[in-house]
Amino acid sequence: MLLRLRGVAVAVALSLLPMVGLAQEQRLGFEVDAKVIYMTREAPPSQSILSEFGFAPTPDLQNASSIDPGYEPGFRIRLHADVTQYFGVEASGTFLSKFSDSITSDNGLINAAEPAVAFAATSVDTEWESTFSAQQVNATYKIFEGVQGFAGLRRNAIDETLSMGFPGAPGVSISQRVDNRLVGPQIGLRVNARPLVGEAMGPFDIGLELAGGVLFSTISASGTGTGGIADTAIDSNETTYFAQAGIEAGFEIQPGFILSVGYQALWIGDILHVTEQFGTTNVLATATPTTLAQTDDILYHGGQLKLTLVID
């Protein structure tokens, strides 16, 4: 009887060996990377802010193309976990500091006469701000060593505000805000040279990432004012697209730790810019607007410094 039990135990142990070997072969792991980014965005489309806003500037004092967003820092963090030898899941979040600029015009006379308010001022102080954030959740698939595909859900938020004050017209100010909320599916591809080439790369690596997809956006615009200027609000739903590309060069400073530098760009179509809405919606009038301004695309681009930790 004892010999029979020993035989059964040996048989069970032998049957588990292939499973143990498979688990070792899969080497399921975990990866986290933190990225510091320094990016800019293109200036708003050329648009006269004042002449289509119920003012009669002499001369036309301000144009949106004179806004300079500059470069701003931000960060992104991404977590990735293997589920099987080929499949994985990941989540990431990107946050940028606020882009801002101010314009002061004092070389002309502004006369405004609308049902809600009438005033005159000799200068205009304009403040423009724009924020950006993105989150995504993906499923990943290892096509072969060094090449990974991914598909998932992406969310972007682009918010802008434009405020005007009128020295010489105390108590009169105007502010508009535009919110773009975009959610939709995406697909993408990542390629890393080190797993493809092998030992010839040494501790160095070169990576490329491409992504694109459809975004369903909810756009809302609102305006507020003082000195008798009417408040306004309106929203709409749109469908748009995006494309993203990035390239980086990395160096393994310690086993499992990779330091990379790179450059990335993100294009999104059909975004409502607050400068265009400001020039179209006359919040000086008492009537609430019934349409949004024409949408336009936007481009973000800049450098990045990334530290990646890989745990097998």
C-alpha cells in the first residue's frame, strides 16, 4: 500500500513539471514608467477677437494668432502587467501644466453699443488659458519579441478660457470658457529595437510608438460678464479623430531600470477654441447663442524624459 501511494505521488509530481516549466517560460512581469514632459501647443487659429464681438476697434486691436502658449512641464505615469505570455493590461494618465498668455492693447479706441450695455474704453487687457489631460486603459498583445500592439479606451480633456477687462470702463468685464471632453477607442503599435536586434544593441534601445482612433466629444461653451453683460451657455456633440507618434532612445542604467529621452506629438481634430467662440458669440447681447463656432484641429508636441522599471 505504501509503495502504491509513493508511486501516485511521483506520478503527480511528474505531471506538474510541464506546468512549472511553462510558468517559468512565460516570465509574467510588471512594468511601470514615469515620464516628465515639456510640451507646447500651437497657437489658436487666426481670428479677430474684437471685430466680430460687437466692438468697432480702430484699428483691429487683437488677433488670436498673437497668443503664445509657450512650453509647459507635465508628467505621465503608466502601469503595465502581463496576464499571459502574450496578453497584458495597462493604464496611464497624462497631465500638463496650464498654458497661458496675456495681451494688452492700448493703441485704439473701442466703442461698444449693444442692447445690454454701452461703454467706451481706450485699452483692452486679455487673459488666455488652456489646460490638457489624458487617460487611457488598454489591452496589449505581444506580436513577437520587440513588437507590441494595443487597443483600448482613451479620454482627453481640453479646457480654455478667455477673459477681457477694459481699463477706463470700470465694472465691465467679459469671460468665456470652452470645455472639450473626448472619449473613444484607440489602437496602436510599439516597437523596440533591443529585443529585435539582440546583443548587438548592448544596453541601448530605440523605441517607436504610434496610435490613432476615433473620439466622441462633448463641447460646451459658457460666457459670463459684469456691468450688465449677459451670461450665455451652449453645448454640442461631435465626432473627431486623433493621431499620436513618439520616438525615444534609452539606456539600461541598471538591470530592470531604463532611462530614455524622446520626442512626441499629438494631433486632435475638431476642437472648439475659445478664441473662435469668443469672436462668434456676442455675449454683449441679451440673446443666448444657438450655435457653436466652427471647430479646428490642435497639435501638441515636445520632449520627454522617462524612467522605466521592469520586473520579471
